[in-house]
Amino acid sequence: MTQYRNKNIFKALLLAPIALLVILACLFIVMNHEYSLQAILTVLGVTLLIYFIYCVITVPISYAISVLLSRKNRLTFFSIIFGSWLMWAIVSMIGYLLFTGTLPTPFWKLFTDWFFYCLAMFVGCCYWGILQVFNKITCKS
């Protein structure tokens, strides 16, 4: 018996980054004091683009890993946090390669920004929380 249903895992993966994206978009608008309609639509468009990139790159890999861990009853809070850090590392390397064309000379410099670790941890916590909510809803029905 699996720990979570596959449908719940998929829905939780799709919903997990939305809270972070909304918070970051609002903070970006407020911090730049840009309240015009064009600036707000631009920020929303970039936010949607980031979300779609997340859906294309991260969701299939995370879904496969989550389903495998769920079948073994190992999809826990800590495995989710570790998985979100791992996905952050993969996306960081891909993004760095796309924007600069090479990896940084000391490779470890790519992983020194603590802010991105916090963002990945927040998304992992949201994913775990959404999974718990969906699991309770499924168990009640």
C-alpha cells in the first residue's frame, strides 16, 4: 500500500511553489514601488513563466521520486526537504549554464547562497503540508 495517492502527490507538487511565487511577486512590486498596470502584468507574466518552467523541469522528476518513495513508505518531511534541495541544485546548474554558458570556476560557489536554500526549504515545507492536507481529506472520504 502506498503512503500517498499518486493524484495527491501530483496536485501537491503543482500547488507547492504557488505561495512562494505570490509572496516574491508581491515583494518585488512593493520593493520597486512599481504600481502601474504594465509593471504588475510584467511581474505576473514572469511569475507565470517561472511557474511553467518549474512544471516542465521539476515536477516530472519530483513526481517520479515521490511515487517511488511513497511506495516504500519513505516519503517523509526530511526526504521532501532533501529532494527540494536536490532539485534546487539541478535547476541552479541548468540556469547557470543557460545564462552564462559555463559553470563557475570554483564549482562550489554555485551553492553558497543561503537564500536559495531557504526558498527550497519553504517550497518543500509547502509540499509536505499540502500532502498532509490531501491525505487527511482522502482518509475522511
